[in-house]
Amino acid sequence: MRRFLILMLLFVIGTSFVFAAGQQTRSEIRIGVALSSSDEFNMNLRRLYEDYARSVDGVSISFTHAISSTGQISDIENLVAQGINVLVIRALDQDIVTPAVLAAQARGIKIVVDEANVNGVEWDARITGAQIDHGLMLGEFLMGLINAGEIDRARIGYIAGSSTENALGRRNGIAQVLGPGRYEYMAGGAEGFELAEQWSATRAQVIVENWITSGLINNINVIACMNDEIANGAIAALGGRFPRIIVLGVDGSTVGQANIRNGTMRATTFQDSRLSARAVIDTCVALVRGTPVRFSDPVNKLVNPEHIALMTRETIDALIR
């Protein structure tokens, strides 16, 4: 009898431990992040995600880096197979990944969209600054040059890394600030931009080399680029031969900072990725724990990390702290 009671006690204790372990596993916040590439910006963002996630109890995080749009589908499937309960997606293509994201959502996984939209997905939260803010800041910079008499109007050769509506906000803000008569797109036909597919600096360099060969470069006084890597390609093509041309970027990346300091790029927009990473992780935690998310736009479930600022030679030291 005594032996039977001891065995029953051990069974109850063992069952309690299993139950407790199960409860702990279920309460763990397991975040899977499908990044859009392994470029400098995404690798830096990964480090910041990891640093902040380590400071939050009960959070584990894993990453993939897309090498192609279709490859990102496999990335998402691999993260789902790891047992994540939140998927953070920085989509390389806003349409191709949709089925994989919907499949993850159907399994009860929370969906957090970081920056780029994913079409056809009703996400749980989207972390994004207003992309037009990049353009608005660059437009204000160009307006200052016009007012100072450095240029009469902006004759722009614009190089995009993506033609999505969201990404083109980075261009459209420039036009919104300058207004009619103060700007003109000199390349790209009716669309008003040349496309460096997959955010390719090499492709951007070819585009500008073609402008030089055709003589179009002589009608351009501003080359505005959708990110700093593209701007670096444009700078390589210019090769110091066109010092009057004002080159603009976006992101405030290491290469952008170097070009700001050496004077080959006049301005970019710095994204404080620390604020973005914090907003992503905090949102993931809130979604899993069922606590309120701090939406800047509750209807569209948007969280604005308010992380964008103009970077010039005058402001760079204050921003890089």
C-alpha cells in the first residue's frame, strides 16, 4: 500500500512538471524574422533585433535572409516549422510571399509586417514609418538649395529600387514639397524613374553610365536614389566628373555616411533602426501576451516607430551617437 501511494505521488509530481513545462513552452514568445536580404541594412537590423530581444524575458528569435523572392517562401516555411508564434516579414516581393504568409496565419501565427506591404494579408500589425517622410525631408533640403540660389529648380534623375506604391512614397514626397515649376523628372519617361531591380547598386551604376553616354546627364542637376546603396552606384558612375550634380540617398547606412562625409552625397534620410527594432519586438510581445499594441493608426493596425531624420554633413554627428 505504501509503495502504491509513493508511486502515485511520483506520478502526480511528474505530471505537474510536464504540465508546467508545457505551460512554459506555450507562453514563450518565439519570433521568426524573414528578412529581405543580407545587405548591410538588414544585417544591422538583425543585430539590433537580437540585442533588444535579449533584454526581454521569455523571447527567443530566429532569422532567415532571402536570396530571391521565391526563396523567401522557403524561408517562411522553415521558420514556421521551427514552431514560431510570431512571423515578422520584411517582404522582398509584396505578392510572391502572400500564400506563405497566409499559410502561417492559418496556423495561428501572428503576422507582423515590417515596412514593405504584403498584399492580400490582414496582418496583426505593421511597423512602418510613413515612406513619404523620406521624400518630404529630401524635398525640404532641395527647397533650401533653391531658396539659397544654388539651383533654380530640381531637374531630377530618380533611381528606384522598387516600383511598389509604398516604396515610391520616398520619391513622391520630394515632388509634394517642391510643387509645380520647381522640379522635373528628366528620365524614366511617363513613370518618372529608372528602376534598379532588387535595389542593385550595379544596375544603378549602369543607369547613370547610360545617362552619361547619351548626354542626358547634362540636363540633370539632382540624382535622387531610393537608398544609399543605389546612390553609391550612381556616385561610382559619376566618378567625380560632375561635381555640380547633387546626389541624394535614403537610409543613412554606413556607405551613405561615408559618402556624406566625403562630400559625394549631399543628403540622405537616416533611419534609427534601434527605434524600429524596439517597436517590432514590443509589438510581437504585446500580440502574444494579449496586451494593447500602441497603434499610431488603429484602423490599419500601423505602428510608426518615428525613426526618420535628415542626414547631412551638418547633422550626421548628432544622429550617429
